Amino acid sequence: MSATNEAGVPHGQKRKREEKDVSNKKKVQSDKPPQIYKNLQLAESLKDAPKKPVYKNLQIAESLKAQSKAKNQLLGKSQKAEKPKFKNLQIAESQKTVANGAQDDEGPNVESQKQEYRDNRPQNPLAARQKNLLEVRQSLPIWSQAANIRNALLENHVLILAGETGSGKSTQVPQFLHTSAWCTGRIAVTQPRRVAAVSLARRVAEEMGTPLGKSPQALVGYNVRFDDNVGKNNKVKFLTEGMLLQEMLRDPALVEYSCVVVDEVHERSVNVDLLLGFLRGLVTGTSEAAKKRKGKPLKVVVMSATADTEKLKDFFSEGFGEPRAEDNIPAVNDTTSLNKDDASVEKPQVPSASSSGKISTCFVEGRMYPVQTEYLSEPTRDFSEAALLQIFQIHRKEPMPGDVLVFLTGGDVITNLQQAIEDMIPNVITRDSGLPKLLVLPLYAALSQAQQQAIFSPAPPNTRKVILATNIAETSITVPGVRFVIDSGKAKIKQFRNRLGLDSLLVKDISKSSAIQRQGRAGREAAGKCIRLYTKPNFEALEKDAVPEILRCDLSSAVLTMKARGVQDVMSFPLLTRPSREAMERALLLLLQLDALNPEDGNISDLGRKIARLPLTPAHGRTIVAAADPEMGCLLPVIDIVACFNSENIFVEIKDQDANDEAREARNKLSRRQGDHLTLLSAVQAYASERTDRKQWAKQHLISHRSMQNVMDVRKQLRAQCQQAKLITKEELAAADDDLDTVSESTGNNILKCFLRGFPANVARLVPDGSYRTIQGHMAVAIHPSSVLYSRKLEAILYNEFVYTNRTYARSVSAIQMNWLEEVYAAPT
């Protein structure tokens, strides 16, 4: 019998309960949580097992844990150091206080982090380009003359700088001067051609690390005919000589400019001679416009590669009233004329009247690589054919790289040679030949800006560029990659005969200076070769310098330019080379015929001011103004025709092998019986009305698509110019469309009467022997074979220009009536 307590519970069971209570008390006293599993064995096994990771993949979890730990350490360090208050760490360092000295122990680590940031931070692409070009600039010969050039213009107002080819004068001089103390306004840099102005502006903008044009940050801009890309903050402005003369219509004193740099003076265009005359009056204070500057000095830099510096110095010395040859003025690069202590430091100085009479000169050597020159053994009859042969000989024999630059006479010759090269390429460059490809690019004045700038783009891989250019590639621009030059020795030169009143373009021999300039194009970047398509005796017989344009052209534009800018006595206007009195008198007479001058006093008329505002010759400007008369009502059609005359020929020359019967018939549909003027209008209107494929349309009608694109560009700009001149309203322009409209006979007659108003001397009448003779001069002329009126006999003809070949031809001809002359001359002015 088992033992029991007072409650009747067996002693064995009571002892077990007490042991269990003791066990539970121990568990409560311990830090272990209560077990929630019923199965004690399972609970114990789970208790000893490691905790489950958050990620299934333990390796990923561990790696993330390590990354998090490293990140926290970096954050801890960054919290200890004070954060810079500026983005630029160098500025932040300068703003730190002495209180940060307690962190010297961490200084090396912080500095290393900052240096690492400086090395790895993203750079402005313009600044990076500027940094890369700085080494190129410093290697130019003119770089060492920077201090001398700056110091020369501190005391003197005129600097004549003769810089050889490759010296870097065109790009570096404006950059040397724009930070000078006296330069509070803009610097104008003139170029004879728009392609040079645009390409130089882009290069200088890159070297200065600034955008180009109208951006608020841009320091460089350009202004050429029909393209104004100038911003308010521009410090350097590249522009053609004609555009600066246009600016002088509204600002004769050039108040916004502190300096005018006239580049490539040796080309001696009419505009550069006029510009030098106006600048001499401003810089010497002898002109009325100089008073408007109110004491603000104007600096003038005249630059050239081959110009006569003594003649230029005498020209400005005469304006200052100083003796010409007797003055012994030290040159800028004469070390005795400069204080050694001041040679590299520019000191601001207010120019005085006594120092304004001094003229400085400077000579800078060029940088030319050796150029091998070859001549023909005997003269060639066809320089285009000779050039074609030389191009492919170079391509076969000469290694790459090495592009070819060919100097030709005009756009028509370039177009024909380009076609000949492209026709030969499939026969010469085959898969088995192993020769690189050829890329032919044209370059002449009538091309659009985009087409001209294409020559500066690098050629595709395994391709040699062949640039076919006129003399616009002689100076100012450097075509990258050129190693070979082919010189035809010819150029189209404007020639005017005063007694006959005839203005024409003639193909003539170039001068020696031009030949040397062309040769130098081959040695700008590396050693090269120049092949002259004439003999060495022919070269020795060339004139040293070209005849200045002012001695061989119609001066009506020049005289109108002077009159519009306040010059009353054009005969005494200062010119570097004075034309004959006969040429000046004839220009005045022509302007009187155009109603551009008042017959009473010879001053410019209101109509003359309207003509002067248009970027056209006085004859074409007068035509435009006449067409804007409400009685005529034909301004837009006349603009279309004038645009054609200011571009290359739009018609492709028809050859038996080039045209089929359908194309000839399509071309004939554009012809108009009245003549070439209305035929041009028909072609422009048909092209403009084409909405699908203009290029294909041009091909079907034997029209040059490239030339027609230029016509459309000039047309657009001329419309805008006429709106600015208030010859047409904005609403009238908006209402104009390009739908193909038939020109009525009365409108056609009005169009021709407007051209007759602008070209009263370009008239020839039929004489009894069946030939045509001009009204002025009674010179025999024939209708050009390219005219739609060729071989027709008409009462009288109006022509746009003369062409001299084996006989005298009138080109761009239309039929007129003799009684129209009476209407034109009897019309009120």
C-alpha cells in the first residue's frame, strides 16, 4: 500500500509536481524566451541552429552586408569633415576658417579625395577643345609677337601688319586685342569673302572656348551677305568688307567698335579700298563722322601677306598730315622701340592727340613646309583636261593621306570637271586597283554656305578629297588635309570699258603673288607638291601683283556707297589707288540715269537711299525699286529673276550625249518667247511649285538642282530685305504662294520695263545689215547661243551682260520695244 499525504495524494506524484515547479522557476529566472513548440526536442534543435538569413542566397546577403558596412564607414568620414559650400573645390578651400585646423589629421585623405574629384569631374567640351587648341596657338609664329602687337596699339592708332602665309595672323590678332584696356567695344575683322569670314569665326570661337553666334555666352559671331549670326555679347565679329560698309549706313562713325581689323588687303577689292578711305577719316578725325565718336578712339589694324606696307603707311600718314617717306617710325618688332620691362606687360593708357598720329608696322614670318613645284614642259590648250589628267596621276602614284586642291576659273568649269571626274571614277577605281575612293567637292562664291563649309569636313576612311575651287581658296582659309595643289594659272577677272560702258568677266592670267599664294596651300600642314599647268617661262612673265579692282570695274556701286555715307565730293575721297576721272564721271552719270542722285546738286536722292540699302548692284537695286511701284506690281517675279542673276547658271549645258528627247522637250516647255528673263522666271516658279521631288524634277528638265537651291536661298533673303526696306508688306509676303501661275503678257512687259529701268545702257537695236548694235557706243553684238532668242531678228533687245569669246555676245537677252525707252526716260523720278 502506497504512502499518501493529508490530502490523499500519493507521495510519488507530489514529488514529481514539486520537481516540475522548480524546473519552471529556473526557466523563468533565465533570459531564455519561453518555448512555443510542443515538441521539446524540435525546439531544442532549432534553438541551437543559426538564424535564417533574409536572402535565400547566403553569398548575396554577405556581399551586401559588406558593401553596407563600407558605405557606412565612408559616410562617417564625410560627416566628420565639413562639406564645401561651393561647387568649385578650390574656392571652397579658400573659404575655410582656422577652426578646421583640428581636422589636420585627416587632411591628406580629404585632399586626395578632392584631387580625385578634380581629375574625374566632367569637362565642358568647349573648354576641352580650347585647351587642346592652346598648344597649336602657342606654336604659331605670331604668338611670340603678342605683347609687341598689344603695346603698339597702346600708343598708336594704326598698325600695319605684314604676316606671311601660315603665321596665324587672321585668327590670333583679334584674340590678342579683345582683352586690352582700350577695347571697350567690339572688334570687327573683315574678310574679302563670306566663306573665309564664316570659317575663321568658327575657328576663333573654338580657340576662345565659346559658342558661336547669338548664344548669350558667345563671344564670337559673323555677319555675311544673307546670314547674320551676331549676338549681343559678341566681342569679336567677323564680316565681309561689304557688310561693314552696309553697317556704316546706320552708323557712319562705327561707334560700337573699338577696333577694325582689315585682313587680306593685298587682294585690293573695291570694297577694301573704300573701307580704308572711311577708316582713315575716322582714325585721323578728318571726317565729319569722327565727331560722333565723342573722343572714343578707334584702332585700325591692316593685315596682309603680300601687300606693300610702305604704300599703306604713306596712305595713313597723309591722313595724319605727316611727311610720308621721311618719317622714321620704328617697327613693332623693333626691340629698341619698347621698354624691356614693359615688353610682356600691357599697361592701360588713355591715348592722346599727339600719339594718334603714329603708325606702327610689324612683320611676322610664316610657317611653311617645303613645297615641291612642277611645271609643264609645254603650254596646254585645255587646262581642264590637263587638271583631270594630273588628278588621277596623283591619285595613282601619291600615298595617302593627301587631299588635292585644284584652282579653276569659275562655277561652270568646276561643274564640268566634277562631272568628268565622277564619270571616270568607275573605270579607274575598281576592286582590283586597290586605290582609295575619291570625293569631289566644289568651292566657289555662288554656292550656299552649307555647300562651301563641306570642304572642311574630314574625308571618310580610305578616301581622298579633291576640292575644285576658284581663287576664293587662295587666302584666309586653310582646307585641312591638302598636300597637293594643281594651279591652272587662270582666274576670272571683272573688266569694265568706260568708253563703251561694258562690264564683263574675262579669263586672264593670275599674278605672281597669286601663284605664290596658291602654291603655299600645299605646305600649310605638311610637305606638299604644287603642279602648275603652265611653263616656267610663263610664270616668270606674270605680273608681280594684280591690278586693283577699282581700276578695272564699274564704279557706280563705289560712288553710290560714298554718297550714301555722306561723302559729297567723291573726287577728293581718299583712295589707296585713285581711278581715272573719266571712270568716276561715268559712274556719276549712270547714277543720274538711275535716279539715284539729284540732278540739281548731285546729292543722293531718296530713291538712291533705297537702292543703297539693298545688297545688290545699283542696276539690280533700281530694278527692284521700280518693280515695287504699284503701277508695275511685279516685285515678287522680278525678285525671282534677280535671284537667278546673282547665282550660277541654273541651266545645264545640253550635249548630245547628255540629254534625251524627253528632257529636251521638258526644257523647251519652260522657254518663253519674250526671252531669257521670263524663261528664268518660268523655271523658278515651276521649281518652287514642285511639292514632291525637286531634285528629280530638276534632272528631268536639265536644271542644276544645286544652282536652283542657291536661287531659292537668295530669293528668300531678297524678299526679307525688301520687307525691311518697306518695299513690300509682311501681309503681302505671307499671301504669296509658290503655286505655278501663268504670267500675263502685260505683267511680262512690266517686268521687262523694270529691268530696262535698271539697265538703260544695256540695249541693242537691229540695224539694216541684220546685226545688233548697242545704243551707247554703237558696238556690234550677237545673241549668245544659249539664249532662247538665238538666231532671231527682233526690233531691239535688252541684255544682262557681255561675254567675250571669239566674238562679242550679249547673254541673258529679252525682246523689247523701242517705244519703251521713251516711256522709261519720260517717267517722273
